[in-house]
Amino acid sequence: AQTVTQSQPEMSVQEAETVTLSCTYDTSESDYYLFWYKQPPSRQMILVIRQEAYKQQNATENRFSVNFQKAAKSFSLKISDSQLGDAAMYFCAYRMLQGGSEKLVFGKGTKLTVNP
Amino acid sequence: NAGVTQTPKFQVLKTGQSMTLQCAQDMNHNSMYWYRQDPGMGLRLIYYSASEGTTDKGEVPNGYNVSRLNKREFSLRLESAAPSQTSVYFCASSEAGQGVPSQNTEAFFGQGTRLTVV
């Protein structure tokens, strides 16, 4: 079964500093997608960044970037120049194909605190 | 742009009561999902539907039933609520579906329903 592991239940960072959130996953597939979602106190799930496994280049979205290590099955999220609005729960997710349909499997999340 | 709409946003039930959580999407998506979120557990898949008329169990289906009423709507029913079902429930949808691959991989989520069973 595919699993997603986030080993850091909580992280904190000073405003304007950089923080890295870790994620590892287990899969036997060769082609798949990985995601980071952000959940602020409003509960809304917001897509931060996605990575296609067949692409060697790490995805970036403004201050957010990933370090995708396919062989190690690692997918970490780096947030640069952290802002107070980055404080949220962050979930790593794996998109799996099963029986011709697709679904997302989530990790347990990392709570990020940004200190002023 | 409505996206994914869930109702209600909050609900308190007594043990043994039944209720249905409603979800509708206006993006013509093929797949729809129900997740529950509990502290320290992330989001766990309850049921999903890859196309109109089909449903499949996810990781934690016990105590729940679902109906894919049409392409837009996917409801989650608790027949006899238990305190263990106290949770935040999310509906989501995505473009890909049964036999319908899509490069648009993003899943869109509703605002969630906070359900308390006492």
C-alpha cells in the first residue's frame, strides 16, 4: 500500500528565514504525482505546489520549492523568506492510480509556526 | 466561482442519529471524494467515486454510505452516528476519472464540515 510519512509534527521558523518540511513516501509505481497542500486556520485546503515524478527538475512556485529525490522517495518543501501568513498545517500528498481511478493519499501533516 | 460546496458547515448530532452531508461541484469533474480529518491523523479517505454511478471504499469506510447522485453531487450518510465519527469532513473533486486520464492533477476541496457526535 502506498503511504506518505511526514516525520515532523511541528516546525517553527522566524519571519524572513527559510524552513524545510520533510516528506517521504512509499510506492512501486514509476510515474506519479506529489503535492504539498496548505491548510490555514480557515480549514481551506490550498494547493501549494505539485511535482510530476517523471520530471527531473524540482518544481518551484515563488517562495516555495521542492527537493524531489525519486530514488530516495523523498519530497521536501522549502519555504524561503517565511511570512506570517505561511503559518498553517502542511500536508504532503501522493496521487495514486487504483483500478483505473485516481485518489490522493495524505501524510499526517506538519504544523508550521512563523515567529515574528 | 463556487468550486466545491459542502453543507452544512457545522453539525452536532446525538449518538444514534442519522444525517447526510451534501457536496456539489460545478467544475464538471469526474472524480469526487470524501475525507475525514482528525488531529494527528491527516486526511483519510472514506469513499470515492471515479464516475457517475460508481463508488469505492477508501481507507476508513465503516459506518458510512455514499451516493453519487449525478456528476455534480456526492453525498455522505451516517446511518447511526457514533462519537468516534466526530471529525472534520472534506469533500473534494478532480478532473480525472474512471478511464478518463487527465494532466490536470489538482484536487479541489470544499470548506469542510465540523461534525460533533455527543
